[in-house]
Amino acid sequence: MIEGFESFAERIIQQLELVLNQSDVPDPLLEAMRYGVLNGGKRIRPTLVYLSCDVLGTDLVLADKAACAIELVHAYSLIHDDLPAMDNDDFRRGKPTCHIKFDEATAILAGDALQTLAFEILAGETLLAADTRLSLISELARSAGASGMIAGQVIDLSAENELIDALGLENMHRRKTGDLISTCLKFGAIIAGADLQTREAMHQYGLALGLAFQIKDDILDVTGDEQTIGKPIGSDAGNEKSTFVSVHGLEEATCKLNQRLVEAKAALEPLGSRAKPLHKIADFIIRRNL
Amino acid sequence: MIEGFESFAERIIQQLELVLNQSDVPDPLLEAMRYGVLNGGKRIRPTLVYLSCDVLGTDLVLADKAACAIELVHAYSLIHDDLPAMDNDDFRRGKPTCHIKFDEATAILAGDALQTLAFEILAGETLLAADTRLSLISELARSAGASGMIAGQVIDLSAENELIDALGLENMHRRKTGDLISTCLKFGAIIAGADLQTREAMHQYGLALGLAFQIKDDILDVTGDEQTIGKPIGSDAGNEKSTFVSVHGLEEATCKLNQRLVEAKAALEPLGSRAKPLHKIADFIIRRNL
């Protein structure tokens, strides 16, 4: 949970419980889907969806399904990324990963089903106008798809055991993490029916925030506390993965993190004082210790 | 290709080429996506989408993206089903499966990306009204999701090495194959803006046809020609999978196949003489030898 934004995290957990209460799904599929989604985590993405709606003066009830959809896609991507053929991680947030708790086949299918469910709940959200729903679906598919998040994972895998340069690293993280985080902010703008300038401001803020988030992750992989993070410190370095720290060094990475924070805040200028909570959450993201 | 319906198969291949012509997708991801989709196959599902539109008097151009979306979802499900953790198949249609041709990680991600792309092209099909697009997305997500196709695969995997009864077998195939085939027919009715009676007729026809299709597959696994089918004969029996033939015997399975054909045709009565091509394709499906 994000300090100062706990109510959003509590709201999303309730909403995810509702969405994952499916009577017609056989076990262990449903159990694995629930395990992959309801296993903790900071809920940063849905928090950003709610917060962006709130900042733009829109009732949060309109954002519930959108916030769930983003978290379902995020959860599916983690389940698949953890698989033996991918990052081969046995633990996430201090608990066995989905394929360890269940088995590989169930984990693959649970991930598949969570992706499908994300689009299903967006399409069926009758509180939103048809055009709004379609915009959300298009935006999510773009940022989570073959030229967005999945492209990022492909580049990440191909970069294992080989060094990539600073530009390649940023391209990878922009797609793997930045795109989906930026989508959270755009979701708020779409649901609120915001004008183009506001949408673009949210988009730019989201991209900078997404990169800041990833740089911080890479820094925590070196400087963090194992118990707090719930995975071994130095696991990225151990996998010989290129990170912002391995490419730039710790000092330069920290400098880049601060640059991104400045960029993110600057992007919000068109919103004026309404943007305060978005400044606050950006500060949290670079100060966090897990 | 389906005899007498070759023009639909040619059309879908052209359309899939267009949809998979993506400049921003890194290799080998794009290559694996294309390999999984453009590797032959009978194109039964998109043919059914086109045919149902045609029968209901709708321009095929309105059905292009819907036909592609179904085939992308079908292709993604095959890529994932073939994985070592699932059915562990090295060959499909006489060619190496996606994870053999590329690697497991790429195959998993290509499947993921094909699913995303299916929803993306439906959401972006501006030739169709917003409500129509949402209906297609909801229908596809329902039939391909955790209570449909994916549920079928979960039941299938849990039924390996243990016998399931006739009812369980039918439930599995209704979800694993029948739901998506039925969706092809419903897609036609949705795009054509058909009345409820017609939609229901298409739905019932699709369910019966889907089961007939699966029974025929199980029969071909025992009686078919290895070279024609492109996979070893008896591979299902060898995997100790329950099939319509293993559960009912060959004679009874053939009898059930014919029953389903009768049911499928009977469901079409409300359509009158317009339904002729749908009778013809049902006949083809039970007479095919691959």
C-alpha cells in the first residue's frame, strides 16, 4: 500500500474480490487466478487510476472496473514472467510464485484467463459510455501488447547474459513498465472525459513516473532490504541482467531517478494545483523502500 | 481449407497478413506470432464467421476483423496448449510447434500477444458501431475465458491419466472447442444485427457443430491417415487421454457424431432456405479426413 493512499488500495482489493468471484470457473484455475491477483503488492497501478480520476473530479465508482483491469493485466504478466522458461523465479513478495504453488500449466492458463477477464470487465462496464469503454480497451491492448509490455519482456529476455546500452535499457523499460503505468494515468483522463491537453499531460507524467519507478526498482535490487522486498537482494545482478545500476552506476542511476521525478512533475503543469496528489505519489515512489 | 468455401480461407489469410504487419514489434516476437497464425490450418472458425455473415446478408468487409480476432485467439490457444507444461507436442500440422521452432519463452509471449491483439482489433474496428464492437468483445472474452475455452483446457489436463465419464467429456469439449465455434456463428448474428431468434439458432447450431467437430477429431485420431493429419495417429490414446472413442467406442462415437449433425441442422430451421450453406459446411466437417 502507498502511504497516504491506503483507501485506494483497500478499494481495489474489494473490487478485485468481486471480479474474481466467478462461479463457473473450475478449480484449480480460479484458485490460481485469485492467488496471482490477491497476493499483496503495492497496488500502485490501480491507485494511479483512482487518483487520476479523483484529481480530475470523477466519481471513483466509474473507475472500479478500469482499475481492476489494469491490475489483472499486471498480475497476469507477473505470473508469466516468473515461469521457468522466462525469469524462473520461485518467490515473489516472499511467497511461492504461482507455478510453484500450483504447477506450470495452471500458472500459464491462469495468466491467460486474467488477461481475458481484464478485457471482459472493461467491455461490460455499463456505467461507462460505449465509446469510453472502447477507448479503455484500445489503450490497454496497445500498452500491454506486442509493441508495449510484451515487447519489453522479449527485449529483457534477449538482453540476459549480454550487455545492452543505456538507450536499449530505457527502451526496454519504457515498454515493459512505463507504458502500462502511463496507461493508468490515461485511464483517468479517458474516464473523466478530459481534454487533449490534460490527456497528454497525464501521459507524459505517466511515462516519466514509469521510468522513475523502474530505476528505483533497480536501485532497491542493490541497496534494499531482503526481508522488506521479499526477494533476494542482487537477484537481477546475479542473473547478469542489465539494470540502471549496472549500466550507469549507483550514483548516476540516482541522478536519473531524480531527473525523471522533475520531468514527471513538470508534465503536470497544465493541471495547476489539482496535481498536488500526483506530486505526492511521485515522491512516494522514489522514496519507497520496497 | 474447406471444400467449396476456399474464398473465405483465402480472404482470412490476406486479412491476417494485414493484421500481423506490425512495424513496432521486436523480432523474434513478431516472427513467432506470424508462425503461430500463418502456418496453415483449415481456417474453420473464420470461415464460419464469414459464412454466417454471408447467410444473413451482411457485407463480408464488416466481418474481417471479427474473423481475424477469432483466429488469433484460436492460434494463441494452440501455441499455449502445445507447450511442454501442457500437451507437450513437438509437431502441429506436420511442422514444429512454436516453442520448438523458437523457444518456450517466445512461444508463451507470442500467445499472450496474439490474445491481446484479438481484442485490440475488435475495439478498433471503426466500420462497426461501438455497441457492436463491445458485443463482439464480450462474447469472445466469455467463450475464450476462464469459464469457456480455458476451463476446457484445465479440465482436459486434469483428466489426463484418469478416466472421465461421458458427461465430463462432453462438458470439457463444450468448453474447450464448442464455445469458441459457437461464438463464430454468434459473431455473424451480432455483426448482421440479427434478431434474438436468429442469434439463438446460430448459437445452438454452433454448439452442436462444435461438438461434432471434436467427435470427428477423436475419430480421426484413431482412423485417420498420419500424413494427412500431420501428427501421429493414436497420439491422444497414447497420452491416455479420454476421447469420445475411448469412452464410447468407435461405433457409438460415430453415432453421436451423426446425432450432433442432425441437431445442428435442426437448430437452423428458423433461417429457412438461407441456411443451406451452413448445412453444407456441417456435412463437410463430419466427412473431412483431416
